Amino acid sequence: MIAAAKAGVDDAAAFATKVISPCTFPRLPTISTGVLAAAPTLSTIAQQPSLSVLMTTLKTFGARLLCGLFGLGLTTSATLADEARARADYMIHCQGCHVPDGRGFPGKVPDMRATLPLLLSVEGGRAFLVQVPGSAMSTLPNDRLAATLNWIVKNFTDDKTVAAFADYTEQEVEQMRAVRLDEVFTTRNALIGHLENTHGGSAE
Ligand code: HEC
């Protein structure tokens, strides 16, 4: 789970605790036997078929199955919620300059589809993505900036870049963000040079 979309996960976790708590079984006598106890019960059934034993076994199985399926659904929806929030954060905080597909504005805002693979392949580039003013000075807290950058990389760059990319964590973003980048263009040019074809640099 990405540490980033923490609030969403917390909500989901609180929800899960409420709804799933019966799945821990301790307070439900009918289904407290669990799988270990159910195994000997099954062999007992063979010798001495008893409807009530059978029912208990079925209930145990049913409850476990339902809880398992429910847990699976919850995990999926928490992941979808993380994705939706990162997308929304991009739209609210970044898209005004970077436009919906990350192509930016020629001569003003670099085309992230082209520059991120380059930046992520050079030393210092990973920190630069966090330290550029658009990222560092945004009002997003560290966990959500991490999630937004992860979303950007996964949605705007190529398969090779995504495959080599490890998600930013909240702690990593916190550390990188604390380093102030005074010379954005100088740093950027030192990292990937002046890229005419990616709308980059300050000279245009
Ligand atoms: C006011 C316009 C603006 C906003 C809003 C903005 N950016 Fe940027 N971004 C830029 C510009 C311009 C650059 C080029 C470097 C520079 O001048 O800061 C850039 C560069 C970047 C880069 C590095 C790519 C490169 O080629 O230099 C990343 C990553 C980035 N921004 C992420 C973000 C994120 C994440 C947000 C939202 C939280 C965001 N930006 C919001 C204008 C903006």
C-alpha cells in the first residue's frame, strides 16, 4: 500500500475494523472453532453425521469465505481511492501548468512525458522532481505529493521508465523537499541539458 494516500487508507482501515471485526471470530461462539478445529470436526462427521455439526462447519466455511472476499474487495477499493485522489490532486495542483496529459506549454512548461524518463535516469533527477517549485511549493502534504508524483510517472512515462521506477515514499519526499532548490534552471540543465525539444530551460 502506498504510504501516501494515508487518509484514504485510514478511512478504509477504520471502516474495515468496524465491518470486519466479526471476522476475527473471538466473540462469536458458533463460528469460533476456526479452520483448525473444523478439521477434526469434518472427520467426526463421517462417523457420526450430525446436522448441527455440519451446519457449524458450513457456517465457519461461509463466514471465512465471505470475510476473505470482503477483505479482497476492500483492498481493491482502497487502491482505487488512492489512484483517484492522486489523479484529483494532479488536476487541482499541477494540471493548470502541466495540462491533462503532461505535455506542458512549449517554451514555458516542459513536456514531462519526455523529460521525466531522462531525469529519472540520471543521478539527482529523482530528487529534482520533488524539489522543482511546482512540486516542493505546492500545498500538498508529503504523502500526497509522493502519490501525485508516482501517479505522474506511471501515467505519463513509458513502460521502461515505469518498470525501473520505485514509488516515492512519504519519508523520501519529506527529506528531498527540505532541500531548497535555488537555481532551478542551472540544476535542470546540469541534469539533462537544455532540451529544446522538450520545451525545457529558461532561454525560450
Ligand atoms: C505555475 C505552473 C506550474 C504548476 C502549478 C506546477 N508546475 Fe511543475 N513545472 C513548471 C515549470 C515551469 C517547470 C520547469 C522547471 C521550472 O521552471 O520549475 C516544471 C517542472 C516540473 C517537473 C520536472 C520536469 C522537468 O522537465 O523539469 C516536475 C516533476 C513537476 N514540475 C511536477 C509538478 C507537480 C507534481 C505539480 C503539482 C503538485 C506541479 N509541477 C505544478 C510549472 C508548474
